[in-house]
Amino acid sequence: MISFEHASFSYPSGTKALDDVSLTIEDGEFACLLGGNGSGKSTLAKHMNALLFPDEGTVRVYGMDTRDPKALYSIRSKVGMVFQNPEDQLVASPVENEVAFGPENLGLDPQEIRSRVTWALESVGLAGFEQRDTAALSGGQKQRLAIAGALAMHPQILILDEASAMLDPKGRIELMEVCKKLHSWGMTIVMVTHSMDEASCAERVIILDRGRIAAQGSPDEVLCDEERLRKLKLEAPFSVKLSCALRSRGVPVGACSDANRLIGQLSALKEGRCSR
């Protein structure tokens, strides 16, 4: 569990990136952080594994204060982080050496390292890529490899900071499938994104604006409120716009943030008409 208690943070330039934030990320949760550029979402994420520390207030990871130097190793072992550009994280080749890098630095025995590498690569769909040159992978494969490297450390929480931003549509789909699978296994996922479609896959959406929490709730509660999204300079997901347009034309569907659920509603309506 990660808890923020009245946390504030300013960069040396004087820019206040977090302003009195109180927030809890629960074990096993899939949370998404949304917001425009400069809203503070990436800054918030970096506080979660002690890459940054609050100027005021506290941030605790499983009860450990992130400003406690003695707790840093344990915190960063429990909280893995994947960044926007996988090139910034990949340090070795071939693929199996990249995944083994972290466990080797933990001083684990070779058998445990091999076990972790195999499990991590299987988890992200890269089994069989062990001897591939890291540089020869596609963007989506590199991002999944970065996740595998984090998973090999056996974290309890995985944070993805704009991890899909540089991927093509296929790579984004692959990344989301990996996140959904890890979450189904009980891992806590925190995703920082600009994508409303990605946010609709989370259990809770948290919108930041000028360093403060502007809204939070289920995807439907947050993403279907088009007026509030406009005020925050965000666009509603396509599925919300479509469902609202259909309702205005008399089609009895509910406002829906998830495209698959909207398709399900439309299919049910079609089947109902056909049965009559």
C-alpha cells in the first residue's frame, strides 16, 4: 500500500508540482493517473518509489517513510517502475541478460536468477526471445522487456509512467494486455497516461490538475462526466461520446467509458429486437 499524507513538492525552479496531496493506493488495485502536461502525475508517480521526496507531508510505502534512507532499498524492491522510453532502462544484451541484470545485482544464486528470468519473460509474452539482441526488438517488445526486468525483481507494485506514449497501436494493446494479466494475478498497477482508453481499463481513475487531485472514482464516474473533463482540458473517451450520441437519438444505452461494454449493450439490444 502507498499513502500520501498532505504531500507537497516543488522543483528547484520554484514550480509547485504537488500541492497538499492525500491519497492511498490499495494493495491489488489498478489505478490510473490522468492529467494534462504539468499536472503533476509523473511527479506523483516518482514519489511512489522514492525517486523524489516530498518537501512537506509524508509518503509511505507499506508503512515505510520514503525519506528514511534505511528504507530505500526495501521500498524500491517492492515498487518497480517502467518509464516512457524503454531505451532509458535497457542496459544489456541479449534479452536474458537484460532481465537477469537486476537479480544479479541482488546477489541471488544462478538458479534463482534463471527461474526469475524465465518467469518474467513468460509473464510479458517474450518466452523464446532469450537470445535475441535487445536492440533488434520492436518498440512494444522493448517496453515489455523493460517490464520483465522490473518483474524479475519480484515487486509488489508496478508503476508505468507514460509507458505507452512512444508505442504504436499494436504495442499499446500488447502493453495493456500484460498489465491486465499482472493485475489479475494480484499485482498492484499504477499507470500514468494521457490515453482515455487506457484509463477506462483501470479500477480507479485519479485526475490531477496543477498538483492537486481534481477528481477520482471509477472510470464511469470520472470519464463519463464530459463537462468536468472539459474544464480540466481533457477529452472524454470515444465510447463515452458515442454512447451519449446514441442516447440523444433515442437508443437506450447507458453512458459507458469502456468500448467493450458499449458493444455488449448494443449487441443485447440487437438480440432483443431479433427475438421479437
